[in-house]
Amino acid sequence: MGLVNKKVLFIGYVWPEPTSSAAGSRILQLIRFFMDANCQITFASPAKHGEHMHDLTSEGVQQKKIELNSASFDEFIIELQPDVVVFDRYMMEEQFGWRIAEHCPNALRILDTEDLHFLRDARRLALKDENNAGDLKLLENNLAKREIASIYRCDISLIISEAEHALLTGLFKIDKKLLCHLPFLLDENLNELQKKWLAWEEKQDFIFIGNFIHAPNWDAVLALKETVWPHIKRKLPDAKLHIFGAYAGDKVHNLNNKKDGFLVHGWAKNAKKEFQKAKVCLAPLRFGAGLKGKLVEAMLYGTPSVTTTIGAEGINGNFPWNGAVFDNPEAFVQAAVDLYQNKNNSWEEARKNGATILKHRFDGQKHKELLKTSITGILQNLTGHRTQNFTGAMLMQQTVQASKYMSKWIMEKNKKNQ
């Protein structure tokens, strides 16, 4: 049983914005994976349209605005009868998973985690309180219980980072049959891209790009402003740092300081062009999870980067980094200055390292084949696959009842308020 002509329903937390965030690029890559398999795609979301929403109709995708806690969703899926449902993050599975299970019981349920939200949140708390780190705190984390329950309720979950896959199978003892490691699906011709890389003499300044709805990016920009950039500027007085990112509100723009070379531009209309021009990417990420799209993009366009352990996590495997990785602020600054000044050794070598990482770690065709094999294998024996996931069946039975009656209560309450 293949994927040809299957009806695939995506339930999005937001409408895809691939020019604003790595999450937007990721969901578009998944949509195109199913399109390439000749599936019929519908993308539904309860969210408002964003400023930089991708034109899904140009991809041949049907769009549907859906409502939370509404019987209209039941009517929609009863008519659609999808063969595969992809939940964009665990929050959408919590909201709509029980309805899919009730009205489309034979639909394959896929959870795209994007990144592990509970891991990101635990690291945020650990940054504020050094005593809040460690495995025990993760196990006690209520967000972890919600997100992992969602993983169990689905037939397969897409895990973007090897580090997160190891955490789920190790600390949380989740069966590998329920997980599929799926990093970014890059289809670019690396040899052709390398031919277009700008030379050392053509590139200048530092760059940071990140969606400012995403808390780790705002924290990283604060770290740049307060801890990193003043020291780099003293050593490289003519250099500038260009800050780009969608949804940069007043708090971000207020950091702009032309005199100090700290330049806040807001949304990058063409991130590719900005990465191509920059000499070094800076990403002092102090918390977060998943894979950092900005660092992979920097590699694609021949720009070395300096980041932290969390920033590099899951990207390079055993290959040398595309620049330098330091958590210590002083070492971070020195590495950034060295990269910026040293063309013939560290800078050129860093670019080559980035190309090697992309070639061996982000081969889109290879990972698509693995995903296709995983999905078709489960479709061929969905009943047997679910029988082996007793925890998921138990959680589905309990959650369906709890979510169902809470939702029905909200629906009745809404009716009375109309």
C-alpha cells in the first residue's frame, strides 16, 4: 500500500511562513514530500493568516479555515475522510486528535513535533535557575507529560534532531517504532550552490536571523547586545552586526544603534541574499531545542558561524563545525573575531566543513526514502502497529473522553453566549 492518491490532511498550528521561520520551511518540506508522492493535500488551521504566509494554492494545496471546539470540524473530516493526518505540533493533536480518532479511525496519525517544546522550556527554566537542570526535572515537567502523551497517541512522530530522538528512546523509553528521525529535507544542489558562494573579499559584517515570536531568538539578541557585540566591536571597530527577523516588535527595534554598528532591520525579504553577503553568522543561543535553521542556511550560502552547544545540537554529528562552538562568552567573542580576520585558515576551512555537514547529514532524498518506507510500512499493518502500542491506546481512550467532554462543554457554553 503506497501513498499515491492518498488524501493527506495537515492540521497546522499556524499557516506556513517559510520566509519567517525554520518551522515554516519544515512544514512546507513535508507538504512537498506528500505532493511528490501524488497525494491530495489539504492544509487546515484555526490560526489567523500571518503577515508572510506562503501561497499554498501555488503548491496545489487546498486550504481550510477550521475552528476550535466546533462540530464544524467533525463535518469537515467526515466529508474529507483523510487517509493520513499530520498534526503540526502536539497542541494540534490535543485539540483535534480525538475527533480524528472518532470520525476517521483508520487514518494514519502523524505528529510533526518541530522540536520538543518541553525540552526547550526546561532549558529556559534552567537558564533562570541553575538548580532546575537535570533528567529528574524533565520527568517532572508537566509539559513533557503532555507532549509525550501526544507522541504515544500518534502512530508515528517525526523527530527533527538525533539528540531529541536519543532523549525520547533513552530517558523516556519510547519504542523506536513510534519515532522517525527526520531532519531538514534539503534538495539543493550543493555543488552548484558552492560555485555561487561569494569570495572573502565580497563578504562583510556579521549577521543574526531569527523569528522573534520564538523566545530563544530574543534571548540570543539580548546576549549579543549586552555580552557579545560590545567586545567584538572594540576589536573590530569597522564591523557591523545586522539583526534580521520576522515579528520584531518595538523591544527589538529599540536595540538599534547605528553608532555601535548594531543594526536591527526586521524581516529579511530575502534571507538567502543576506546570508550570502555576511562574513560570519553569530548565534549565541542559550536555550532551545530542535535544529536551528539559521545555522543550516548559513552553511548553504557559504557563511561560517559561531554558536553555542545548544545552537549546534543535532546538526553536525561527528563532523567538524562550520566555524566554532563555545558557551563561554569570552571564547565566543574571540572565535568570532578570529573567524572574521582569518581568511586562509579558519574561515575557508569552516566553509568546507559546512558543505561536508550538509552533504552527509541533510541529504533530502535519502531521508525522504526513509520516511516513505516508515509510513508505507505502518499503513500496510496499521492495526498490528497500534496493537503493539498499548500505552498509546490507553492514552487515546482516556484522552478522548476527557477532551471530548471538555470540548462539548465549551461548545454548549459558546452557544449560550451567542
